[in-house]
Amino acid sequence: MPTDLHVTYPEPPAVIKEKPSLKKYLRYLLFFGPGAIVASVTIGQGQLILGPQIGAWAGFSLLWLISINIGSFIIAYMSCRFTMLSGISLMDLFAIKTKFSWLNCLFILIMIIFIPIFTGTIITSLGQSLAWIFGFGHYLIWGISFCVLAGALVVLGRYKVLEYTQAFFVAVLAVGAIISIIWLQPNWLEILPNYFLIDAPADFPLWVYEQYPSVTNTSIPLYMLGYLGTLTITIITLVGYLGWIKVKKWGIFEHQHDPAAFSQQCFNSFQKEGKITYLPSSTEERKKARQLLIPIKMDLSIAFIVIAIVSSAYMIAGALLLGPNQLLPQDAKLIQDQVIIFEHMADWLKPLFQIGVFFALFGTVYAGFEAASRMLFETSRNLIKPIRTIPYKKFTMVIFLYLLATGIPLSIVMSMGVSVLLMLSITLMFTGVIGVIIYGSGSLILTQKALPDAYKLGPIGVALVIFGIICLALPLLFFFI
């Protein structure tokens, strides 16, 4: 493929060029797409399991973790911005601009180690939920069966179906959680300051030591990092997003018949020239480039708001309903004990909770398989050359089989007494916090070097990314306090 490339930016979607009006900005909501997948993955596993439990023993004191999650969204925007402006996947940039492609290798290693653990925990929690909902069968059989179903849908389905189903899953769970909190009528003057006060409980309440001693085996800072990891756009979805941009044909990919081939062409030019020389420099073209970034801004903003609202609802519900009843959901009954969040309004709402649980956890499996496959594909395709020639669907099948082959044995091990919460916390600490901090730091340095001066982040943009990285690092300080 020739590398003497020169491009002009496509015209932005028509709605962006319309005059300001309420109708125009309401139509901006239709840009919500990949963010629905991010929200589904986040809400399903994290907020159903860790959120209410942390609220039970920590009260409102850790709500600030939801606020600092803005850091991961700032990093996500910065990395997506680079790909939407340049056409080059950030992971391809890492592959040739880091010694021995060490960042790509590190992310692949994290995936190989921790994604099977995540698969094992979701098989366990989804299986337990289905066995409870239907009232019969072994939970491992339920969990494995529906994970196989979700994987088959990813392999055989289309991206648009994934996007629509995740938006539906998010809506079901979000509406239920919000209604529950409204019904509780909490004291918001007591709650709101905790979104901004960086603090943490010095120890677990006495009743946790007396009734749930196994919970105290995991340190409070590790719980904090694990929970923050559920909130963030993890490295899995961060890199997966770079692939979804091409599927959506956002930014420079607008109107491209084959976005993947065009991206490869951009990468080839960059590799040959050693820098990006094919972007236009006129004022009009730079204006179009800024307008083409609006969809990603809207998508990420809506995803952050949805995640913040639902996360708050479940942590607050845990503080108001589980804590006063000294009820702490454990590995064998992670989901069942939390039905009180809905039953406090009316007994007949229990089925609504069960439906919401199923949609949330199944949505996590469904979206998680796609995100993991997309992440590994983007990370390795210009690092391991044979992968360039493999159709994405075939690659997805291979990853799916690997996750089942490793995740099923781990779910069996967990059934023998290994703590699901501990395994989930460790996994999310690496994929959702440490990995994201490394990704964000590397992205800031390398994208600023690679982009032409006219397209680099300005001082305010750089400061915001640094602020985002610092936000994600804050809970690490509590290991030393």
C-alpha cells in the first residue's frame, strides 16, 4: 500500500453544523454509542457487587471515588482524540515508539493474566444470580452456559446490536436504582460533601469483624482501588474504544469505506516518514477537526454521568439499607442479599431487581467479551504481523475460546472457597487503575510528540490530562497512610 498520503478532513455530521437550538443539542444525545458499552461493563459487575457492599461498611465516606473517576474519562478522550485526528491507533503508536514495544507487551500480559480471573468471577456471579432467579440448577452450569451464549452472540452478531442491547441493559438497571434512592429520600446535605472530601474509614465497623471476618482480610485501600477500577474506563475498554471509533466512522474515518485499511495506510505513512505529515494545516481544516470531535465528547460525557448516577445510587442504597441491617453480601450470596435495595419499596419489585441483575451481568459478559477481543486486536495487530491478516471475527473466536478455557477452571477454584471479591478487587486494581495510569502517562507523552503542532493539546489540555492521572493515583496514597 502506498504511503505518500495526504488527507483532508471530511465534513462533520449535519447536526453539528446546525445553528444552536434545543433540538440540536437533544439530537447530540444520539451520539451515545460506545459509551453504552462502557457503562454496561461498569454497572454490571462493579456496582451490583462492590458498590452496595462498600456503602454498607463505609457509609457515604467513599463517594469521592466516583468523582475522581473523571480522570479515566479525560484519559479516554485524549487517546481517542489522537486516533480521530490522525487515523492511527494509539496502540500502533506505542508499538513503534516504545523500546521493544514494552507498553503493548505489558498490556497483553495484563490481559492474559487478569481477564481469565474476571471471566471466572463473572461466571460465578452471573451463575449464582440465575440459579437464585430460577430456583434450581447448579450456579456454575448456569454461569458457563450463559457465558457461552454471550460469546456466541459477540462472534456471530453485529456491533450495532451490541450497542443497542447495552443501552437497554443500562437503562433497566439505572431506572431501578434511581427510583429506589428517590424512594429512600436521603439527606442530600449530608451526602453531597462526600463527593469532594478525600478521606477513608480508618477501620471496618465492629459488626463487620464480628459477623463477616473474611471481609476484613482485604485491606480498605485495596477495596478502594478495586471499586475505583469498576468505575473507570479500564484499559480493556480504553483500547477497545479505539476500534469502536473506526466501526462508528467518527473523526477522520467519516465516510471511509474501509476504516481499518485507511488506519493502516495512515500508520504506514507515519512509520515511513517518522512523523505525521499527511494532515492539513489550514484554519478551515482545523475547525472541521474540532467539530469532528464532538461525538466522542458527547458519548464519554453521557457515559460518565450515567455511571456516576447509578454508582451513587447503589453505594447510597448500601449505606442506608445494608449497613443499618448489618447485612454484608458475601461470596455465596453476593446478589441475593442486595434485593433489599428494591424490596424496601414493595415486595413485588423483587422480580424487577432480578430482571435488572440478569440484564446487567449478562450485559457485562456480552460487552466484556467484545471489549477484550477488540483491545487485544488493537494492541497486537502491528506488533504481531500475522494478526493483520486474520479477520476480526476469527480473532474474536480465538479469544473467546481462551477465556472459556481459562475462566471456567478459575470459577471452579472460586467455588472451593477463593474469595470472589478479593479476586475481583485485585483484577480491577490492575486493569482499571494501575493500567490506566500507565496508559494515560504514555499516551500524553507520545501523542504530543507525534501530532503536528497545530493538533497538539494546548497547555490547558495537558494540565487536564495530568490532573486526570493524579486523580486516579489518589487512592494509592492510602496504602502509606
